[in-house]
Amino acid sequence: MKLSNKDLKIIFSNFGKKKMNTISNYSFAGKKAIIRVDFNVPLTEEGKVADDTRIRYALPTIEKVIKDGGIAILMSHLGRPKGKRIEKLSLRPVAEHLSELINKKVYFVNDSIGEKVEKTIAELKPGDILLLENLRFYKEETEGNEEFARKLASLADVYINDAFGTAHRAHASTSIIAKFFDKENKMFGFLMEKEIEALNKVMKEKQKPFTAIIGGAKISTKIGVIKSLLQKVDNLIIGGAMTFTFIKAQGGNIGASLYEQDMLAVAQEILSLAQELNVNLILPIDSLNGDKFASDAMITMSDIDKIPNGWMGLDIGPKSIKKFGEAILQSKTILWNGPVGVFEFEKFANGTKAIGQYIAQATEKGAYSLIGGGDTLSAVNKFNMADKFSYISTGGGALLEYIEGKELPGIKAILE
């Protein structure tokens, strides 16, 4: 059965009715629940959690299971160890951090399957929490290996997918595992439900004017998303390094700025498509440039299409900020994915911060705003704006693929 996003919307509108179990109407008393969470969080050099947003978002689902008297067995990946055991990518620090957040001991076992894991689980009591080691220490996880998924499934009575950030992956723990549970014992967690509801509010139930801000480095990673959004938005704001591929395609001088030579024709195609669909595609008009990609770079300001040779655009300028802000403030629905400058460097953080402030203002006036993507989330947290928007999505690739209209294996596996 192939489920389109239209199908998913219909199914989610029936959430809570008898034909589908939800976490809220399920009793976990006496049950072991294996929960796919997204604890792929940044760690400091000292091995401490640097940003716990994704962990905090998972708390309601974990708390529901243990308050019911169930056992919560958590599984996640961290980074890209590619099937090798890499100590700095261990989830042990995440278990310690989760213990502090939930004010309860979180057990940890340094494996995902096998005798050691089974023995630990056998000793757990109702209300206990266990975090398994990084799933990607096994290459079978990303390969979607059925036997690996079966071994994970055998650890529990119930499967909960609460990891929207990995829902676009057909991995063992995100989609394959679901086939080992009947329909009554596989379900979405609270976070997954909220993610889908928020995305549907933007993509299916939007109020106009609808403005999308798409930033980031490369057009090549966001072609599908941009083309899909052009069918839906009134304003499409382009920021970040991908801007320079558009400017170069129009014959502008971009100095040493990053661009994609093989995407110039695609950029022209997108510009033409926007015109054809009567979408206001807004590019920056000025640029804050650096003489190198570094926090201590010398800076100069120029028109976006007149960047001096040897200089690279690293943030938008004040004229662009004003232009973007005018479109944002008149919007009723706003989607933001991707920073518009190198916000990690203080000298080049102003554009991204200003965009966040404009979206916050629009939200305060009644607009619905959805923010998503790892870099965008980092920027929002850096500028202490996390509470200023309607919803912050934990998804990066999953968010983009959902917007693009692609089927997400992690969602499909629960619904089938």
C-alpha cells in the first residue's frame, strides 16, 4: 500500500478514533515499550550535551510510558560511525543528561542487542528507563537489516516511533522494526503526532499570505523543496550561500563566494518557474562580505551582484534585511528552513538573527510560524528565540522531504 501525504492527512485527522491506537489512549502498565527517539544531539569536546532540545522534546512520551507503569527502552543513533564502535559517539553522556532532565536514574547499556542487553532489561522494574547504545555502531541499522530489526523488536511488547528527524530513513529502527508488531502495538509518540499536525497546518491548512524562507549552502540539496514550495507560497525568500548560484546565473559578480557551477541552469529554471506561477521570489540585494571564511575576517559591504574579487558573501546586508522583513511581517503563515548567513561567526550573524526577530514579530501578531532544520534550530537557540515561534520542528531531512511530498518510511511503517 502506497500512502501519499494526502492519505496521511486523512489518517491523522482520524487520530484518537478506535481504528488507530495513539499513545494517549494506550496503557503501558506491565509493558516494555521500545521507543525510537532522536537523540542525535551535538556534544562538546568534553563529551557533554551541547544542545538538549531534541532530548527535551522526547520527555512527554517517555513520561507517559513510565507513569503508566511501563518500562521505557530508548534507542537512537548519534552521528555517523558507519558500523564502527567509536567511543566519542557513545550515547552514555546522553543517558546522564536525560537523568538530570527527568530527575530519575536512566540505565545505560553499551550495546543495542545481545545477551548483555537482554539481561539488563530482565532486571528492570516498572517505571524504569533504559537507553541502548548508538544503533549505528551496527552497520545493519542503516542497511535496514531485517534480522537486526527483529532482535530489537524482541526486547519489547510495544513499539513507539517518536523520532520525526529520522522518519525519512528506511532504517532497521525507524521502519523495518514495525513489521514485528501488530497494529495495536505500534504507534507514534507525542512528538511525532505534533510534528505531523504542525506540518499539515503549514502545508495543508495554511492562511495566506504564505512566506517560506529557505537558506543554506546548496541549491542541489533543496531543488525539490523549492519547486514544491513554489506551488504553494506567495513569497519565497532565498538566503545563505545558495543565493550566489542564483546571482551568478543572472550574470552578477559574486567574487569568491560559494556557488554551484552545475546548478546555474537549475537556478534559471527556478527563477522562470516563480515568474510563471506569479510567486514573489525574493533574493538578497546587498551582501556583507569577508576576505576569508573565518570569525576574524575583514569585512566590506556591497551590492549582492557586485562583490569584489577575492571577497565572499557571508551574510545579507541591511537593505536585504529590510526587504525580507517587509514580506515576513505581512504574512499569515511562515516556514523557515536554513540560516541566511554564517551565523556561527558573530560578524555574520546579524542577518539570521534579524530574520528570526521579524518572524517572532509576525507570530506575535497572529501568524503561524514553523521553524525547522538543524542549523536553523542552532541559530534560534543561540539567539534565545525558541519560545517566539508557533512550532519548532526537530526534523531536517525529514521536514524537507515531507514538504517535497515524499513518502516517509518511518510514518508509513506505523500506518500500514
